[in-house]
Amino acid sequence: MFWKFDLHSSSHIDTLLEREDVTLKELMDEEDVLQECKAQNRKLIEFLLKSECLEDLVSFIIEEPPQDVD
């Protein structure tokens, strides 16, 4: 008896990256974003290397969040 196995499972991050209007905040809200970076997800790394994303990442690091943000 043979079963079909889908050994290449796509992550939710890959699905998000296929959209044209995906934002950095949407990606950062995903639980497995760090694991995907460690796994060298090419789509994710290319997205994060865009200049506007790099600017946002740097601002997330150096700026204090507003008081009303979780």
C-alpha cells in the first residue's frame, strides 16, 4: 500500500511572501519567523534585505515603543 506524502511543506511565511502587499509587521507576528531565518529561507531573507525593511528593523531596535503598544 502506498501513500502520498507531501515532504515539501510550505510554511505560512512562504504563503505571506507570495502576496504583493505583505508587510514587515505581518511577518514579524509569525511564530516561526526566526526558525525560517535560521533555515535560510531565501524568500524571507530577500524580503528582509529590502532597504525599507532594513530601515524598519533598525528603527524597531533603536526606538522605544509607544506606551499603548503591547
